[in-house]
Amino acid sequence: MFIKIYLDENISFVVAEILRSRGFAVVTAQEAGNKGLSDEKQLEFALNRGMSILTHDRVDFEELAKQCFANNKSHNGIIIVFPHPPQEIAQRMIVILNKITADEMTN
């Protein structure tokens, strides 16, 4: 099963458009009405929908991942990317999405 991706609000909408054009399921924070929510709420939204989250926010999401592990709580994957042009991020994501299943992405 393909990974469903939730884009944190700091990821360009262009990434969503490119991934959708390749047939992947993508929802942005803006589309979900989640702009301005805390990182914890963004992760919770993705978790409740079986989605992996894509973000530039390394520091906060690394901490959230540690909290999940410490509390024996599962997540559907946190993908952290450095800021690059949206086309480059999308191309890298396509490689990941074509090689890794949703089950493999968990935690």
C-alpha cells in the first residue's frame, strides 16, 4: 500500500501538485484547515488519518518522534526535508514513495 502524505504548512503546495500528478494521495495543512496549528496537532491529524507527515521543521518533529517512542505511541512516519526547491523535494519524495510501503514507514 502506498504511503499517504500530509504536508505540513511549511511545505510548498507545488510539492502536493507534483505528487498528485503521479497518483499519490496528498493533503496539505492548508487544505485541511489546519494552518497555524501546533506541530503536535499537525502530527495528530496525520496519525488519525493514517498519513505520514512531510515537514521542514526538524527540531520540533524530532522531539515529537522521541516523545512518541518514550510514550510507546506509534506514528505513520515523519519525513523531514531540508528546504530545497519544491520540484527537488517532490522528486526525492517520489523515490521514497515508490520504494517504501506505508507499513514500512510506521515509526
